[in-house]
Amino acid sequence: MNHPWGHARPYNDFASYLRRYFGGRVQKLSINAGFTCPNRDGSKGSGGCTFCNNETFKPAYCEPASGVREQLETGKAFFSSRYPDARYLAYFQAYTNTYADLAYLKDLYGQALEVEGVVGLVVGTRPDCLPDALLDYFADLQKAYYVTVELGVESTNDATLKRVNRGHDYASTCDAVARLRARNLPVGAHLILGLPGEDRDQMLAHATAINRLDISYLKVHQLQYVKGSQLGRQFMARPQDFEVLKLDDYVDLVCDFVALLRPDIVLERFASQAPHDLLLAPRWGLKNFELVHRVEQRLAERKLWQGKHYTAS
């Protein structure tokens, strides 16, 4: 069965999209440029999001002391033996990568784009940290490079956002997406399934809300309780107060979520894998690609695919 995204895989996957768009292999290289967040430095709050420990998702080569160019060159060296013809997207990943003076940001992004083989930027940030001058700069860069902004949405539920100390509401996400798309910039969104206080119906309702956003990409992953986060400390103190997603339940949840999702949204991932020494729960013992395989198997078993239950609204 061929789907609107042009192949038989039951969802619109990111790797296939990149190959179609660039005509070859393109690899994202993560960068830790030493940023902070407005709900860490006191601008909007302190302590950061309750679920957050950025050490859980950055590669070992990503240390801000190394500098942008060195991190990219190290990343390229890691992938070049496997993908000698690959091109690269510089992924500003850790913390809020638009939270600084514009001149400083331009310098960092410029350093990344000067590295041989880098064809664009992916900039991870918060919906409330996108000044117009920066968006205008991104729009100008887009004339020569591929530029996309990845927004930490996390939840479409304001009560949840408040509970996890996110420091912004969902209306901020809607506004950020509209302002980015007004400049024809592609937008990615990041969503966490299983945040405290959200039941299964509320998690699936995120798909309906996300469908109304003019986004190009979506990352979803399970809530992880990790050391070094406020939520992790609370979990260690009273684990009985928290619900931990079971693997089989999560696979079914993702399948139902995907079936509700707009078909043109490119799905970049279904899971996250914190380092073993930092992860408290859930400890499923699977690598990301193994979980993806289970999701694909379950989609086939249940005769589901992305958008099967999507209804335009």
C-alpha cells in the first residue's frame, strides 16, 4: 500500500523525507553551544522544567568548551566512515538556542554554516524566545541554506505546562508557529507523552491540537524519569505517586496517536533513550530503533497508518 508520502511504510518518516528533499544522505549533528533557559536563570522562573536534564540526550562530543566548529568536525568524523557522501544539518540542541543577543547568535550560527558539508541549521528553542529580528534573520538565511526551528511544545494542555514549570502556555506555541510560517520557515515540534496528570485520552487529544498547527515535523517520546531532574528526585522519593508507562501500553498509545495525526506531518521519532546511568524509569531495555520496529509491527497488526483516523477540522 502506497501512502501520500510516497512509500509503503505506515508513517511519514523523517529519514525518507530528508533523502527526498536533499537527494541523498543528510545527518543531523548535535551542538551544545552553552545556552541556558529563561526558566532557569530567573527571567521567567528557576529550576527549569521538572522533567529536564539535558545530559540525557546530548552526544558525548557535545561540550560547549569544544566550540561549534570542533563539535561539528568531531560529529562528521564519527559518521564519515559509514556515510562518506553525507551532508549535514547543524542541530543546536541543548537548552534554548535562541536565548541570547542577536549578534552573538548570528556568530554561532555562522560558524556552523562555515563548516564544510553543513547545508543548514536546526535550531531547538522555546516558543517564547523568538524575537522578530531573529526570525527575519532566519528567513534571510533560508535563501541559501535549509533552516528549521524546533519548538519545545511538550504538551498542548496549559495545566500540564504549569505543572512541569514550563514557563509558557500553549497559546505561545500557536503564536510562534504562526510567526515562523509567515516567513515560510519550516517548523518542528517536540511533544512528551506521559507527563504527570495526563491520562490516555488527554495524550491522544494532543494529536488533534497538533493537527491544527502549521508544522512540518514532529518528535514524540515517552516521559522519562531521570536523575538530575526535579521530577526524577520526586520519583525517587515517592515512586508510588507516579505512573510509569509500560512498554506494550506505550506502543499501542503511539499507534493510536499516529492514526490520528495529519498525514503530511513528518514523524522524526517515537521514543527517547536516556543514558542507562541516568535513567530511573521506564527501563524498557530497548534501543530506539527496536521500539520503532515494534511500533511498525503493531501498526501492521492493527491495520493502522498515519492519518487513518485523521479528520480535518
